[in-house]
Amino acid sequence: MSDPNSVPNSDPAPSPAALTAQSPAAARMPEILRLLHAEYPDARCELDFDGPLQLLVATILSAQCTDERVNQVTPTLFARFPDARALAEADSAEVEEIIYSTGFYRNKAKNIQNAARRLVEVYGGEVPAEMDDLLTLGGVARKTANVVLGNAFGIAEGVVVDTHVKRLAGRLGLTTETTPEKIERDLMALAPRAEWVALSHLLIFHGRRVCSARKPNCPGCVISHLCPSAVL
Ligand code: SF4
């Protein structure tokens, strides 16, 4: 870990009132979590899905695309191709047409169908609940696997690091890393495992609503007093 501030220590935790934006990341993290939980009690995965396969497909579709847009196409896709076998055997042109509006549709269709074929051939058509198995599916990297494990299986294997989590973790001084794998490792060290799934939801909610890429609303931010990047 490159940020010495983010190393948890055994000192007694400071009271929330004593925390500042310059406090060590490990000391700030519980209060950041508490305040974001209070602000976003309904924070959750915003992709619509029914079961692990639908979430896997929706997550593949969400690359470079809004969840709202993905939610517009998945009902049609899942009605037409309701299981892994149907997706594996589908005419790729038909899949591409349905998912066209999510962008990168050729690549996404290929990834979805490669994953579906492997699910049929190796896993009896079911999505496996293991990180190592998920990573063998076409087009599934650690972020997608974490989304599926955390939200469809309730398994906290890691922290989802998307563009919002990456941006907020940096602004909040929770990491100095820039690659998703290293950012994830730092966040996993700072937050208790029971919070790993919620942490990414909370940061994504906050990133979408307050701490946007272009114009963060620091005066309206409930964790501004704990943020070294606050502009007030
Ligand atoms: S204070 Fe500003 S930069 Fe920091 S988390 Fe809040 S909105 Fe983002």
C-alpha cells in the first residue's frame, strides 16, 4: 500500500468530532461509511435483474453506459433469451440489435455469448459463485465478478471499483493508486469486509448525486469535513 495514511493501526479510534480531512484514512473511513449510509439508506445496485445470469449480462452491458440505458434494453433481451443456453445459441445479429443502444454492441454481444457458451459447457448453464470461475468467462474481469458475487450471491469477495469509486476514493484520500486492482486492495484494507459491497454502492450513489466528475457539490456534501479535496 502506497499511502501510509491508509494503514489501519491499533490506536484508539478518535471520536467523530475530532476527525478532520487530514486525519488518517483508516480513522475517517468508519465515519465516512456512517454518514453515507445515513444519506443513502437505499443505496444498492441500480441495474435491474432477476438472478445471477441477468446481473452478469447487465453488468457486461453497463460498460461505458448508464444503468438507466441498460435497464431499457434488458427486459427485451431476457424475454427473448431467458437462459444461458438461449443466449449461447442466439443469432448474434439479433443480440446486437437488441443491445445496440448501450454502445460497443458488437463486443458486448460477443462477450455475453462467449460467457453464455462457457456457462452451458462447463457450469450446467448456471453462473458459478466463485471469483476464480467467474474470471474464466469471456469478457468478465474482476469488477464484473465482484458485482455478481456481491449483489446476486451476497458474497463480499472484494470492492467494485468503477469510474465513480475510482474518482471518489482518490478525492477522499482513501488511496493514491490509479489502477482498479490497487484501489480495490486499499479499500478492502480500510473497510471491514461486511461493508465491502455497501461501500461501492455508497460511493457510486454519492458520485452520481453530489461528487460528480466535472462539478462536485462540496458545499452540499455530507462528508466534506472529512474530504481533503473539498472546495468550500
Ligand atoms: S467534499 Fe467535494 S470532492 Fe470531497 S467527496 Fe464531497 S463533493 Fe466530493
